[in-house]
Amino acid sequence: MARETPEVNGGSLADIAFLLLIFFLVTTTMDIDTGITRLLPPEPEDQQEQEVQVNKRNVLVVLLNKSDLLMVGGEVMDRLALKQKTIEFFTNPNESMDLPVMEDTEVQFPPGSSSLLPPDGVWRGKTSRGVISLQNDRSTTYGKYLQVQNELVAAVNELRNDFCNLYFDKDYEELNTNIPVEEEIYEGIRKIYKMNISESDPKNIGGRN
């Protein structure tokens, strides 16, 4: 009498396949692109351009062409001069009609946190309506773009730091946001000096060949 061939337990194979799948999902590494973390403005709905009336004096256009040539407000500029230009743009110290409108603003800080503030802790002053539009060519090198971006960010951070030192005798970067009083100071300074830097998708700006 012929011996019967034992059947293979199909249920066990399914369990093994499932375990292998889990193993590969857990152990597989995926490359993550690193780059600029600032969010780009969202595309208009239905891909239609939205017309926005903007006071030209409130916008400073910063361009990097395909040759990495930096142009600020239509003029060629050295990168090292960009930070000071940005500070002047956001503060308009001489109330120039060519620089952004400065509007009256009130910002609440913790009462009693600074001897330079009134007892209620409300700072009253002028803040800028300015926006910097950072644009680049599709052929602009990544390193040069980051250098320009860093100068813009450094300008705003310097303004925040100077304000914090003047009013609270402390560097802005040293504020501990885990402490409620310092978190309120941190957020208040951000309202006075906003990071109003708009970054658009690369375009064919051109430049020298």
C-alpha cells in the first residue's frame, strides 16, 4: 500500500511571509532629502493667479540669477551687505517713503517684566509691513541660495536679539519657552519683528552665460 504524502501546513507559511514583511519594513532605511524647511506659499486654487494689490514700497525683491549674481531691489549687491540692507528695510529708521510703511502696534508682554515698559506690560510702537520676496533661477546653486537665505534670517534674528537685550537684558536665543513668562516675551518679540520672507518657486531669471 502506497504511503500518503503529508500535506504542507499553509497557515504556517502565511505567518512566516507576514513576519518577513514586517521585518523588511522595520529594517529598511529610506533616504530623506534635506533642504530648506521654510514653507512656500500655496498655489492658488484652480491654478489661477490671484491678483493682490500690494504697495510696492512694502516689498523688497531679492533675486539670484543663474550665475549666482545677487540683485536687491533691482541693483547688484554683495551678499555681505544684504543683512544690513534687510535691517534697514524692516526698521525704516528715517521714515523714508521708499521703505515700508510702519504702522502703530501694541504688543502685550508680562507686566513688570521690563523697567522700560509701562506697568501693564504693553509695548507701543511701530512695526513694519514690509515683505521680502526671495526668488531664484532654476540654475542657481543650492549653496549660494542658502547663503542668501541665511543673511535674511540673520537680519531678523539680530533685530529680535537687540530688542530682547534692550528691554529684558537677555539674548533672544536664550529665552526659555518652557517658562511661561519667557515664552510670552518670546512670542511678543516675534510679533514685533516678523520673519516676513516669501520664497517662490524657481524661475528662469537669466544672467550671464
